[in-house]
Amino acid sequence: GAVVSQHPSRVICKSGTSVKIECRSLDFQATTMFWYRQFPKQSLMLMATSNEGSKATYEQGVEKDKFLINHASLTLSTLTVTSAHPEDSSFYICSAQGVGNSPLHFGNGTRLTVT
Amino acid sequence: DQQVKQNSPSLSVQEGRISILNCDYTNSMFDYFLWYKKYPAEGPTFLISISSIKDKNEDGRFTVFLNKSAKHLSLHIVPSQPGDSAVYFCAASLYNQGGKLIFGQGTELSVKP
């Protein structure tokens, strides 16, 4: 079946540095990818929606200059957390959707810890 | 403002019994509901869904019930198996925004042998 690969699964970085997270659809073309964030004991919160070849649409309260999203191809979207701070420590997860209303497939998530 | 709520953070059930996971929502414009299952260190995987025009959808051991007037849905697993132990998320979407999901907080199900 369809697989979404997310990398890295875990990253620790120092405050002020930037971290890039990749999300790849392995056997289908993802016209739309979604980025979520989950804090402990809370639900997955949608951060942004990215469509291949166009700018991402960010949810209210999500800083687009801090969370840079690039969806350069139909199989790859990246999320870059710029100038990371400890409060950005969270679980980040992507999902990808093919054409039409095909089901969403999720990556395994990235645990980001900012020290 | 939590539009999708799962008020029980955890549930423990004996193997072979029924597991009932509940979910409430506030937005009457939601027209599609889904349940996802998540194991530790893995992403959520789709389990079962229901359209707002239905009140029940069944797939093997899993049945989802939708009560629109109460804005409530539930997932029934019967019989429960130890391998069902995981975190279960309900999610909702609006018409023509199928990929944009609003998730509940999740319920951790533990099925004891």
C-alpha cells in the first residue's frame, strides 16, 4: 500500500539553529501534503497545507516565517523550523494525499527536542 | 476551542469484550468523520470512516456510529484483542476539505489478555 516516509524520526538541536524535516510519498504522487504538530496529551494540530508548486497555507497562529514549508515536487515536502526555541519542541507529523479525495497517509513523525 | 473532543484519555478492556471509544464534536458543518489508530513511534493509520449521511458503518470487528443530533460518534471494537492496544484518534473534516482534518486528543486503549 501507499507509504509516506518522514525523516528524521528524532532530532535534538540547540536553540537558535534550524532543523529540516522531510516528508516523502514513496509510491504515489501527493498533490497535497499536510503538516501537523502534537504536544504531549494534546491532539494533532494542523499547522499548514502545502500544494505542489504553490505557497503553503498556514493555519491561524502558525508563523510562516518560522515554519518554512516547501513542496517542490509531487513526492516531497519539507518543513524547516527556523531559529528553533525550546517551546518548539514537539512531535511533528506529515500526511500526504493523492489526487481527488484519496485517503490520507501519515508519516511516522519527527520528535524534535530543542535544548 | 477544541472542536473535536475525546474526553476519555484512556480505556482498559478485557480481551474478548467490547471496546467503546467516544468522540464529541461541536461544528455541525463537519460532514465526514474518521478514526485513526496509532502505535508508539508510528504515524496514525486509517481505521474506519463515516459520512454524515449515514449513522453506522461496519468493517469486520470495527463499527462506527454517528449521532448527528447529539454531535457524537463512537467506535466499537468487538471482540477486543491485545493487538488493538493503541491510541485511537477521531477526526472530522468539512465538505471539500477532505484532507484537512481536525483531531481529537486521542484515547489510549489497553486490551488485557
